[in-house]
Amino acid sequence: MTPEVALGEIARGLQLALTLGAPPLLAVLAVGVIVGILQAATQINEPTIAFVVKAITLIATLALTGHFLLGRLVSFTAELFQRIPHLIG
């Protein structure tokens, strides 16, 4: 395996990690900003409110996009296993 091939596989893995992590992280980020603005406007500074809302958002996002994300992960893993003989030799 050449360094170029190894770097290519690492890049594909990092790109997949970004694809898998983006939907939940962006949803929680957006909800966190909205809750923070609402808490600042109403002067309710209770950290558990933000935590619960973000946790519910994360669960909902994973429930909605979980099938897509898992499909991408399984597809990547299957392709990687099929490419192993070509990568080694």
C-alpha cells in the first residue's frame, strides 16, 4: 500500500465521518442557539432546559436520519472490505 492510497482511504473515512456527524450536530447547534436566545430574552437561566431540548432534538434527528446514516456506513464498510485485496496487493 502506497502512502497515496492510504491517504485516500483516510480522506474517504474522514469525509464519511463528516457526513454522518453533520445532521445531528447541526440540528443540536441550531436548537441550542434558539434556546439560548429565548432564555436570554426571558431571563430564564436554567441549564437543564437547554440540555433536555437538545437531547430531544438529537434523538429526533437520529430517528429521522438514522436509516440514511446507517445505510451510508454499511455501504462504506462493504466497499472497503471489497477493496482490501486491491489495497494490499
